[in-house]
Amino acid sequence: MRTIGVISTCFHDKFGIPRQPGLVRQATGIIKIHDEDFLRRALFRLDEFSHLWLVFWFHETGSKDWKPSIRPPRLGGKERVGVLASRSPHRPNPLGLSVVKLEKVDLTAEGGPEIHVSGVDLLDQTPIVDIKPYIAYADIVENSVSGWADEKPISVPVQFSDEALLHLGEMSRHLESGESPIRATQSATDLKLLVEGILTQDPRPAAQKTKFAFGDPESIGKQFGFTLYDWDIRWQIASAGFLVTEVIRMGTKPKVKSSDAQK
């Protein structure tokens, strides 16, 4: 088995990645297909479809230490289910499957064809193994049952400080200017919706949700952070939901690490 390309996304750290595809439509990605004539010809008429299935490789997870059962965050990290009854990345074989929206196919891009997609839930530089078109009449299953994951997660209200909104505008200009090693064309409004979409799902691990629960006065003000492109998004627990406090270019201030107790 070989890869056919690599996807570039805004997620440079596993913390903060949406737990399912399509939940945050502003999360975009560009699949760079290997610059080979056979693969270029294999994309013929792909642009006629609105959505795609991506088969990818969990390149930073591996399958060496997988366990037969896991504690999914959806169950508060307290109940166990079989790993094959979950979407955990720690699997017998580290393959993932996501459905994404197709935005554009560029067969003439420098260095190889590019496929622009949105609604991604993949880490930056994830290897792509295969692409299949989403076909509604076959892929939509009516009256399906989603087992222990049948209920939608609760949405958390998200607010932004004036400083954070100002810095989102700076972030947008930086990403468009070419100064950043990452080229992106998301407006400040899109970036705000992207951050809001990520945080409204409460990306914290189950242990953090228990330790710093909503409604607990001692939780208010506890700070967290995640990486988006080459920027650090700082946020904290407020009286009603989350408050984004700062948006900082990486390297300008010490990063709030995922290993910190408050993250």
C-alpha cells in the first residue's frame, strides 16, 4: 500500500482537532497529490462531486500499542467500549475515514494536483491513502442507529475579548501576506467561526472536563490553549461557557502546553 498525497490543514497539534468531520465547516485543507501523470489522470471528473471520502493514515498514532477497549470522551472517560466500536485513532491498523466537502480541484497546481476541501478533522501533513466520491443514494443510511454515540454533543457558548478579535484580524492579514510559512485565505470572520466551532464542542479530554467542570466557581478563569496554523489560541472558562482571551503568533510568548495542568 502507498500514499497518494498529503493534506495540509490548520491543525498543527492534535489538541483542538474536531472529533468528527463536517462539524466545523471553516476547517479547510489542501490535499497535495503526488506529481505523477497516472494520479493526475485518476482525478478525471472528481470535480463533479460535492463531497469525498478520505482514507488516511494516523501517522502520529501508530498501531503498536493499541488496546482492545478504550474510554471514549463522549462517555465522560468513565465507561469502556471495544476499540472497534469506536472511532479512536489507536486501532489495530491506523487507518482513518472522513467525509469532507469538495471545494475545488486544481490539476495544474505547481508541484502536483491540489484538492481543496472543508470540514476537515485531520492533523496537518496527514498522509492520504485513497479518495472515493461520496454518493448520496448509497452512503446515506436511513433509520440508522449510532449506539452509545447517538446523541449530539452539548454545545458550549463561546465569547471573544476585544483583544482576541483584534488579533484575529492580524492573524488573517498575516496568513494572506506570505510572511507566514502557511498560505491561507481565511478572513477574520472565518477565523472567528473556526475558533468558535472548535471550542463550542469543548475539545478538552474527559479528565479535564471533570476536574474543571462548568458551574464550579473554582473553574472560572482556568486557562487553556491550542494551536491553529502558526498561532496560539488562548481561552478560559467563564461564568457561561468559554472566553477567548488572546490570539498570539507562535514564538512571541511562551506557549500554553497541552501537558500543563490547566489545559
